[in-house]
Amino acid sequence: MTECIVHVIDDDLSIRCAVSRLLRSHDYQVQTYPSAREFLRQQIDSRPTCVVLDLQMPGMSGLDLQDILTRGHESLSVVFISGHADILDSVRAMKAGAVDFLTKPFDENQLIAAVEAALARSRQVCINRDTLCRDRAVFETLTQREREVCVRVAQGMLNKQIGGEFGTAEKTIKVQRGRVMQKLGAQSVTDIVRLVERLRTYGQLPDSRLSGKQCKPTI
């Protein structure tokens, strides 16, 4: 579990110690914080991450911190713990993307199951992010015309149709299409379709003016 980390944020020292001890006994890497603001002072890295978060704390509440995290750290998954929660708080937390909402005192197995689910979600987000970045980087190795050909191949157009649109000989499009396949490492048209659709889905399909820009995926 060394590739993952669990952050425990609770103003109650006894809770922090108990949760940390439990998680470490299951081989999780754990860091603890007495407040949301203390947590925000540290650098949040890009690995799969779960935040075990107390709902009610002095200063910034758990819900307030969740609002911040959902805007800038989509790969973080949140598990709420609370001894004073009401239905409205739990509904708001879950609608904002919390993986689970546990009421103190909670069962140890419940917490471990919630953390595992949160880290599984976080891992998938990280995988999607990394895949998108690779897609964007390899797409940008194409020339402007190769990109245009690539997008039209993904739309199902034949070489003759693409050549007719560009006023280019069909054999020229065939050569350009071959270069697209080679540069993208595509084994079939289906591979091209999937790559283009992944880029389009996340608003990361570069146009001809974006050549060479750094990948900054939005997930």
C-alpha cells in the first residue's frame, strides 16, 4: 500500500491516534492533522489518496474543506466521520462526492472498507488522468495535417472522402494515415477512435494551434 496515503483530519487527538493506529496495522501510510487548515498547509501529491475527515471542527469544517478539495484535487477521495451529524450534513457530503459517511463510534471493519473503496476510486481517477496525459502528449507528436486526418479517421471517413475534403490525392491521405497509426502506436482504427474520444470527452482535443503545449488534464 506504499503507493497510497491516507490523511486523517480530526481535532480529537484520541480519534486521530486510534484511526491512525488501525490504518497502519493494515499497512497504510498515514498522516494526521488536528485541523483542516493544518492539512492545507502541506503539499498534496498526485498519488492515490483518501482523506478521513471529521465533520465538525473548530475553524474550517469538514464540509468546507471538502468544497475546496473537490475544486482543485479531484483525485482525493473523502470518507467522513462524525459524532454529531444530521441527515442534511450527510446528504450534502455524499452529493459532493464523499465515498462514505460514518457515525462515531464506528466499527473498525466499516472504516477499513470505506478507506479501501475511497482509494479504489482515487486510483481510477489517477489512472484516467495519466492515460489522458499520455493521449494528449502522443497526439501532439502529429503534424497539423496528421491531426486533421486522425480526427476524420475517428469520425469514420474513408481515405477518398478525407482527400476530397482537403483537395488531396487519396494516396497522400493513405500515407498520412499510416503515419498517424505509427505515431499513436495504434493497431487499428478502433484504437484511434478511442484515443480521440477520450481527448474529446475531457475537453482535451487539441486543435492545430496547440502543438507542443504541456499536458494539463482536467479530470
